Amino acid sequence: MKIAVMPGDGIGTEVVAQALKVLRIVAPHAETQEAPIGEAGIQAHGVPLPAPTLELARKADAILFGSVGVADEADIPRERRPGTGLLQLREALTLYANFRPAYMFPELIGASTLRPEVVDGLDLVIVRELNGDAYFGQPRGFETNQAGERVGFNTMRYSESEVERVARAAFECARRRSRKVCSVDKANVLEASQLWREVVTRVGPDYPDVELSHLFVDAAAMMLMRRPKQFDVIVTGNLFGDILSDAAAMLTGSIGMLPSASLGYNRKGLYEPVHGSAPDIAGKDIANPLAAILSLAMMLRESFEMEDAARRVEQAVRAVLAAGYRTADIHQEGMRSVGTRDMGDAVVEALRKQAA
Ligand code: IPM
Ligand code: MG
């Protein structure tokens, strides 16, 4: 088990430290090696994805990732922005399918901004395409129009093979769940989306046991708020997936609870909390480490086929929530307020108790 550890920036370092404590308990033999990425990469080597970091990622079986980003990125050129390091890593390793489960822990129902009956039992996965779309499409850039104004432009593009591989990932995922896939696009307006829908529709019959439906992204955003429990697996492009996954995260009470896995053609994956680096709360020991810890559980399951260990970690998280431990983002009246480290320790303690 060779794990590349990339804490990154901001609260990334704090939450990854807690996930590592958990790893030591459930997989003491795992080899870990750390490397800088994002702003940390810039500080160490002048670029957001330093060559030694990419090299380590290539050699590793899995990557445990924190988050990247600094407070004010507006004036930093794109190639030196912390997030660029993560995008380059996703592309370099062809991690094209990003799984973002939104699961309602019964203990946190009161923490959601939606009414309990709307979110009780919520259990969906967004499969976000990760290597294409306006994120990577060429041409992109700035130019000057005839009126002398600056114009910024990007290209939304998808090839058939890019859509097909992520569609298959979504159908396979649905087979392990409730066998429903909802493909989300904007085919009424965009060619890239029209092709997306055609390809998903063509692939669908290969999975006759999975029910396929389609929604336009605006309607999908609305349905996520109105009746989120209708969804099982949502498959969508990079840009729509970025937006919908933050929205879905909030259904569960806090983005601080949401893990993710990015996978490609083999079992090597990158595991990261869906939340960002949150510079405003960094270094204060108040961030929620559970998304990072649950990301570790996904790693154990997907990259190392350690289903039992993954379950143990998830059960330990349940146990600390049931015992009333809450970080600030999921704080509820009458519960035990804890910081990042104490929450990590509580999970470790819960794991030890399981063994006993
Ligand atoms: C995410 C983040 C990234 C993205 C940023 C940090 C580049 O928002 O993983 O959702 O847009 O993909
Ligand atoms: Mg995002």
C-alpha cells in the first residue's frame, strides 16, 4: 500500500492529518509519503504541481488529497494558481470519473437547511466527468474585440469516447446501488450537451438492468432542492458536476461531511474532501475532518479493496456523530462542540472501541 499524501493548502493540512491518524489504526502497514501541491507546491518549487509531486503520484497506488487554494487568487496568473495543480494532476493521471456521494447521516438531519422529510434517507452519488468540458477545452483565453474591449472565452467540448467512459462508470456504479442513472446536460442549448445525451442514450441499452433518465441542468438543480431522494446516480459533465456537487453536499447539512474519489482506468485513485481550502478558517483547528476521513474510507474500498476497513471507518464516523461530537459547521443545540484534532481523536477512539 503506497499512498501519496498531498495535504495542500489551508484546512487541507489539518484535515489530512486527522485522516492519517485513522489510517495508522486501520492499515498500520501502509507506506505514506508526502508531497506539496497547490500554493504549497509554489512555495516549495515555484509551480502548483511540482515534478517530484507528479512523480510520486505516478508511483503511488492511491493519493490522499487535502485541498488547494489561497484567499485571493484573482491577480495570480492561471498557471500559478493553486487549483491548477489539482486540475493538472487529474489530467496527467487520466482520473476521468469523480464520485461524489451525498449521504444523509441520520444523526445530522437537523443540520440540513432542508426540512427533515425532504432529506431523510437521502443517498445519491454524483459522477462528475473530470478531464474535459470548459475546464480543459481549447481554444481558451483572452482577446480584444473590434470595439477594443477585452473578451474572455472558453470552449465547452466533449468527444464521444470521453462521454462513453464516464457514462459506463456511472452505470457500473448504479449496478452496485439502486440501479438508476440520471444524466444531466443542457442539450436544449449546447452542442456539447447534445452529443453527451446521444452517447449516454446509446450506451444505456448495454445496462438493461439500470433505469436511465435525462434532465436539463437547470431542472436538475431545482429537483435536487425539491425532491433529492428521487436520485440514485447522477452523471454529468465537469462544469455542471462542480456546481451540482456543492449543492448536493449542502443537502446533507455541511460540505464538511462529503468525501470524493477520482478514478481512471485502473484502481489508482485520488481521494479528497469535496470542500476547499477555506483560508478564512485555516489554522484555527475548527475545520471538520470527517470529509477527509470518509475519503480515506473510499480509498480503502476502491483502491485497496479493503471493504471491512472502509466499513469500520464509516461506522466510527457514525459512532462519533451518535455520541454528539460536532465541529462548528454541523453544530446543533445541546451537542458536544469539538475542534478538528479532537474530532480526529474521537474517530480514532471509536475505532479502538470497535476492536475491543
Ligand atoms: C472541486 C474544486 C476544483 C474544481 C477547483 C479547486 C479547481 O472546486 O474539486 O470541486 O473546480 O474542480
Ligand atoms: Mg468545486
